[in-house]
Amino acid sequence: MVKNNFKSMVMGILIISTTIFLMTNNTNATVFAQSGNNIVGCAHTVKVTISGLLKQKSDATTQVTLSNTNPNNDHGQANIIIPGIGIGLLTVIYHQSDSKIYTASVGNLPGQTGPSEPANQIANYVCYSSHNASPANINIPGIGFGTLDMVKVN
């Protein structure tokens, strides 16, 4: 009888200890994940719209969340669905230099034969406008030429 009570007590202590340990680790991980997004540019998230590509059925729009990768760069990636073409990977980079430029490129689209040429957007257009007055040209080898519009979400 004493052995069973002792076993139950030890098991209870182990369960409580494990629960407290896991809660503490989860809290630390959450705080760490939330604290590291001191971006260099103005936008935590940008909305990117690609239009005008050959075989494209309608505009393709997605949001990309950026995070700081080093003292001068923010970087983010998201899937983008381009109707009539397929799903690809959209990469957005902000590089703080004298020109302050956001750059977008597309990869992994069905039929794409090489990396897209970067579509550059001046930060002032991205940060202070609800619609970019000067969309960038984008060239995706194997797909064609189109335009890319990028604006700040938050």
C-alpha cells in the first residue's frame, strides 16, 4: 500500500514539474519570436500585386511579412498564386542604402526558366501610398514581362 502511494506521489510530482517546465519554455520561445522584428524599413508587411503577364487571367495579390536579417536588410517570402500560370515563391528584400529600395523577385513558377529580374520599388512609393504611382517592370524568364506594385500594409 505504501509503495503505491509513494509511486502515485512521485508520478504526480513529475507531471506537475513537466507541465511547469513546458509552460516556461513555451513562454520564452514566444517572447523571443516576438522581440526580434526590429525592421530597418518602414513596412512590417507589404502587399504585392503582379499583373500583365502573358497568360495571366487576373491580378495576383499577396502579402509578405518582412523580418530583419542584418543591420541593413529586411527579408520576407510568401507563396503567390498567379491565375492562369500557377503558384510561385515571392521574395521581398529591403536594403537600406542611399537609395532605400524594396526589391521583389519571383521563383518556382511552372514554366519559369530562370530567376526573375528584380523589380525595384523606391521606399517612398511603398511606404506613403495606398497605390504605387510608379509600378515596377518585372521580367520572369519563360513567363514574360509584367508589372509589380508594392505598398505598405503595416
